[in-house]
Amino acid sequence: MSMDPVGEEAETTTLSLLIRADQLDALCRNILVAIPVNLAIAAIALIVSFHSQRNLEGAAWFTAVCLANAVRIAQAWRPRARRSKGLALSPAEVDRSLNQLCLTALLSGLVWALVPVLCDGYTSPQTLFFLTAVCGITAGAITHGTPFARMPACFILPPLLSVFGCLLYVGGFDRDCLALTTLIYAAALVRFAWESEAAFCETSRLKNEAITLADSLEEAHSQAVLVAQQMSYRATHDDLTGLLNRAGFIREITSRIGRGVSSFCLMLLDLDGFRSVNDTFGHHSGDRVLIEIARRLSETLRGAFTTARLGSDEFAIFYDATSTDEAPAELATRLITAIAMPLASFDAGRLSACIGLYTGAACNVTELLTRADEALLAAKSTGRSQFHIFDERLRAKLEIHRDIERNLPRALADGTPEIWYQPVLGHDGQNLVSLEALLRWDHPEHGPIPPQEIISTAALAGFAEPLLRYILSNVCLMILELRAHGQTRTRVALNISPREISRLAIDKIVFSELAQHGCPNSMLEIEITEETALDIRSVQDKLLRLARGGVHIAIDDFGVGYSTLATLRQSYVNKIKIDRSFVKNIAKSNGNQILVQSILNLGQSLGLQVVAEGVETKDDAACLRRLGCGLMQGHYFLPPVRFEEILGQLAPRRETKA
């Protein structure tokens, strides 16, 4: 990738100016702290001079110290006062202020160089005190002047050279050696000052580079605001239709249920044969269909209706049944009729939809959605343009879930559930970076059970820990296989919801399983999923202990919830995985490209690895590479496969450092 020399030079110049400003700010702050100490030591020196009958010399010298320090305080206060008022100093003003501080430091140093007047050139009985005072105040000047070495050097050299000259003048072996020691001491202080300035500048450079990277989204303020608004909006709204998404819908209906209304109606609407629209007319036409459906729903449903697109071609409508005289069945019929009307602007074939309804007393959101979804499945089973109201037959069907709850403990004991693995690859899909463990269970009666349903059922039934230990045990076996194949830097990741982390002693469970199997902590990665209803603070301590123990922590599905941004500031986070909704068809979406680029920049500025998950096409993979995303996961490279199949993939692939 070509670089712009002019742009690089401009960035370097800007960074240098920021470092210079940091030096001035820190220097002024340190001066205001150090000068009271300077005055206190000078006051003690005044007392000593009075005690040694040098009243006039001591008073004159102390007055000079006070005047010099007053000038230094004024110079140090002026830039800080400007900045406190929000007035930035120009580069020339910064340099001028630094030079002035050096000059006044030199003036103060010259005053301290007159200390021999108070002790007969370091020959009086008070010599030990004054030598100690000079050495102490010069050492203190170095520690307070680390941001800008020239200033403490200007202060310490006059008094130390004065000591050197006086001792050399007095003569004698001891005095000569002490004079030489003073020179060595001065040289050491100066060297320390320059090294400290270099360290300060490096720290300032890193800080300002991080700030510059973090603020890159705000270079053009409107763009930064737009990106933030988009990410916040996407947490609750569907990009394509502008309707609420699943998270926003759940949040809204939860709020409405909490208002105490006794009777609600929930409709789940699914388009018939929408996949064929995409296959026949293309995804662009499919998107236009979804937009048109959303428009028709909004026009048909006027009033206190909450409408959402839950995913793909599934929509949801929620309303207070007492707010309208129209029966739910009549409204469902009217919606089906509105959707079935031909599209005037483009041809996408015949459209139709099925609707599942649940009406009745308010219950929890999960139960509402589950019952409406069962009704939708019943409607679709009878053909196109149908609706079905949740009834007793469907209620009985839900009892099947009890079978899952009843059979899962035995299945875990028998080892029936499997752990499949999908790799995260780097360098054009050639290098294996990590493996994500995915739970699979083929129920003997009901067939494949969705992993999330297994996990949620286990949590409700009180055996979330046995399920987690089962998964961890299988993951440890994979880690041992990786080590046997020499891939000790390839991690194995498993997904755990923050809700379960908060309920279980997850750190103790993880460490005990790893120790039991003899697996290194560094080869395990835990992906925490985003749940907007969860207070992430309740799990931070456990995640921090895991991270300190060597386990890597990744944020999964990054971007679908605004609250995740705060999580990135936590020290335990090593990786973020961009949600597949931003990755799918990214090659055709400028908006998603901007968002993904922003996330990549954010990850780079925070020192985090960034993985794009859900890569399904060659074009999307190529687009992500152009954006600078080196780590990818998805069916385009390899779908989730069984333990035995992934072992066959290890030999031909090279590992890369994760």
C-alpha cells in the first residue's frame, strides 16, 4: 500500500508539537510542586547562615532565591492559566515558554551557586549542611524536570560547578577527590535528565498516537457522529427497513408489558418463498421486497403498534389488544392481503406471508415469542397466505422442550453431544490462528437441537455447570491434539454468555478443567457474547482473573450493541469478532465497509486482534483483506466440522501466532 510522504511528514510534525506541549504542561506542573521545596530548603539555609553570624549575606541570598522563584512561578503559572481557560498555546509560544523556563532555572541556579558565600567557600563548619543542601536540591531538580532535560540542567550546573571550583580552589587530596566526585555527580544527573526526557517523550508519543488513533473517527466530526449514531441505531434497528430489530423489539415489548396492560397480541410474520426471490431475482430485488413489505406494514398498522424485522424475512407486530376493536384474526387477514398485492415498481414474483398469533394475558417476552413462533410454524405448515392462533395443541407441542430438559443430563453422561470446530484463519486462509468450539446435539426423538436452546435449557434446569465442564473437557482434548501436532500457539475458543459467567464460578471451573487435562491456560480463549440486558460489571472480576491466568478473552458479535464499546476499555480483552451482519455482502455495502474499517482502526488503536466472522464469499473475503482485516472465519474457508475432521485439516495448514 502506497504511503503519502507529505501526509506522513505532517503527522510527524503534529505529533512533535503535541509532545512539546505535554513537556511544557508537565514541566509547569512539576515546577509549581518543586518550588515550595526549594524555598523550604533555602529558608533552612537562611537559618543556618544566621546561626553562623552571616546575617546580611544570608538575607541577601534568600531574597535573591525568593525573587528568582517568584519569576519561575509566574512563568509556570501563565501557560497553565491559558490552558485552564481553553486557550491553546501556539507552537511558537510553547517553545518560547520552555526557553523562558530554562532561563529562569539558570537564574535560580546562579543564585544557588552563591551558596559558598554563606560558608566561606565550603570551608566553614557548616560546609556539610550546605553541600548536602546543594546535592539534595540538584537531585530534586532532576526528578521534577524529567519532561525537559535542558531546564534542570540549567539549574543544577551552576551550583555544582560552584562546588567543584571552591573545592578545587581550597585544594588538598580529600577536597580534590570530592571535587572530582561532584563533576561525576553532575554528569550523572545530566545524563539521567536526558534519559528521563527521552522516556517522557516516548510515553507522550505513545499516548498521543493512541489518542490520535482513537480520535480518528472524529477527524471529520460529522463522520464520527454518524458512525456513533449508526452503531447506536443498529443496536435497536434494522439497517435495511428502518424497523426495530430483534433486540430493539424485545426491549420495547418488555417495557410495554411492564406498564401493566392485561391483554396483548403478538404476531410473527414470515414471507412465503422469500429464498426463491433472492435466487431468481437476486439479493438486490430481495432487499427491495423487504423494504416494500416494511412500508406496507407501516401503512397498514397505524396507531400503537410496535413493528420489527427480527431477521431475514421475519417480521413481528406487537400491540395492546384492548387498543383496537379489530379482532386479531381480521387484522392478520388484512395484513396478508396487503402483502399479497403486486409490486408496481419491479417484478419479484408473487408475494405472500404466513402469520403466527398469540393473544392473551401478558407473560414474559421469551414465552410470548415462543408461543407466537409455534403458531407461525403451524400456519406455514398449512400453505401460503395462512395465519394460525396459538392454541392448546401448540401448547402441548411446547412440552417437547421438557424432553430436552429431561434427556440432556443423560446425554451428557453418555457423551452424545458433539463439539464441532470452525477455524479462524489468517494470511488468505492459509494459516490456522484458532478454532471455535461449537456445541452440536442430535436428539434421538427431535433431531438436531440448536446450541442456544441446549444452553438456555441447561441454565433453566440448573445444570449449566455440568454442560460447561462437558464442553471444556472436549475443548481440552482438542488442545492436547493441537499440542501433539506441534501447534502450541493455536488457541481453542468457546462461547460463554456473560449471564452464565455471572452465575457460575467460571474462573475456577476453567482453571480446574485445564489443570486436570494438563492443558496450558494460554491455549484457551473465551468468547463473551453481548447481552444488552446484562450489567457487564458483574462478570468483570472473573474475566480479569481468567485473563491474568493466561486465558484470552474475546468479544463476540461486536457491533450489534453500543454497550460493547465500554467493554473494550477493560484490560482483559484481547480480541473482538465483528458481527457477521456487518460482514455478509460487505463487498456490496459501502456503509458496512465504513463501519468495519472503523472497527479495525479502533481495534488497532487499542492493540486488539480483530476477526471478521461469517465470511461466506470470495468477494467479501477480498474486500476484508483490502480493508486490512487479516483474520477471518466463515463457510467460505471452512464450515464447522467434527473433531475427527478438523484433525485432518491440521496437517496441511500452518499455524500462525495468535
